[in-house]
Amino acid sequence: MLEENEEHLEAWWFKRKTKHPDLFKWFCIETIKVCCPKGSFGPDCNTCIGGADRPCHGNGKCDGDGTRAGNGKCSCDEGYDGEFCLDCSDGYFNSLRNDTFSLCKECHESCVGCSGGTNQHCKECRNGWVKDQEGSCIDINECIKDPAPCSDDQYCLNTDGSFSCKACDIRCTGCKGDGASSCLNCADGYKDEEGTCTDIDECTEDPASCSDNQHCLNTDGSFSCEEKVPAFNSEGAKTGDSPEKHEDL
Ligand SMILES: [Ca+2]
């Protein structure tokens, strides 16, 4: 574009810059007719909706703004709606509004539609929330519902507007929260020690868990018995080469 308009630019530099000090205006808007003044659009540089100073009332973008193209329609910013970008979109409410100015704010997370910003201003409650006696949307505690929403090896965690099911600690059979101190019962291989399910050391139990010719090896939640194999080389390191596992008690 610069090359084909070199003559124009030379003419401006040598003859017109005193009379037309704004190069952009003289060159792009008036001479080659590609641009429009800010806040206007289209072949005739029509003014955008809402005026050139605040196209789309400051809440959107005027199609073709500043160019000879476009149709001047507003695409509204997030939260704004309508031909003039003065309305609020779903999930937003007008905190200020007159003929030329509009400020939309987001509804409370508990609302479907609202007249203000708190849970007291909801038109309806979103799923997971319910109206209390004062008409405010409050969280539903799904965790106290009957039947319980989670399976036996999970605990329920209530959250605002929802809930989740979390896996119990491996040391638990059923639980009411996270960790081995929240078990309802201890899983096989664990016993309750002052409220916490703890590994049972089967190797110290009476009667012995392994036979006389075996070594006992305690593991977390289980144990294994290894055959006692007499040392067969000078280092004497080869004992219990093939442990006989008892993983499922
Ligand atoms: Ca909830």
C-alpha cells in the first residue's frame, strides 16, 4: 500500500502537511478513502450506534469501526446484550442504567436470573440450590440425603451448588472422611489403634502366622511367609528366594 501511494505521501510531505497536519486523516480517510474517523464505519463513515465517543455505549464493538467497511452493528461485550448493548445477558443484572449508559454485573452463583448481586436477588435457584424461608437460594447438602449419594467405599463432600464422592483411605472399610482416622471400620489387615486404622503386624501374633520352617515378612495391610532355605554358598546370602505370598488373607 505504501509503494502505490508514494506519490500521495510525497505530495503531503512537500505541499500539504502545513494545511493538513494530521497525516492519517488526510491520507487514509480523505485521500485514499480506506479509513473512517474513530467511531464511524462504512462507505460514508456513518457514526456508530451510541455515538463516536462511546460506540455501542461503551459495551461492545461497532462493526467496521474506523474503516470504510462494516455494517455498524454492535457485538456486545460479555454480560451485555441487545442492539444497543444496554441490556444485560442471562446471568447478569443492571446495576446502573439510563438511556445511554448501562453497567451489567454477574448474578450470584446460586441464581438463574437475578435483580441484584446476592443470593437474595435470585429469580430462581440454580440446580443444587434451594430457596429458604426468606427467599434466598442456599446450597443443598446432598451428603445428608437418604439414600446416601456415594458408594460404601466413598465419603461424601458437600460443596456450594454441588457435592462429590471421594474414595476412602485404603485402610478403611467405609468412612466418613479422608484418612485412616475417619474409617467406619478397618479394612482386612488393619486394626483400630486409638481411632486410626493401623497395619496389623501378623509376624508378632500368637499363634504365628507362618509355619516353623518359614520366615514371616510383615507388609502394609498384609504379610508373607518365606521358606527358610539353608545357605548354599560361602556368602550365605541366598535365603528365602521364592517367598510364598499370602496377600489375600
Ligand atoms: Ca451442595
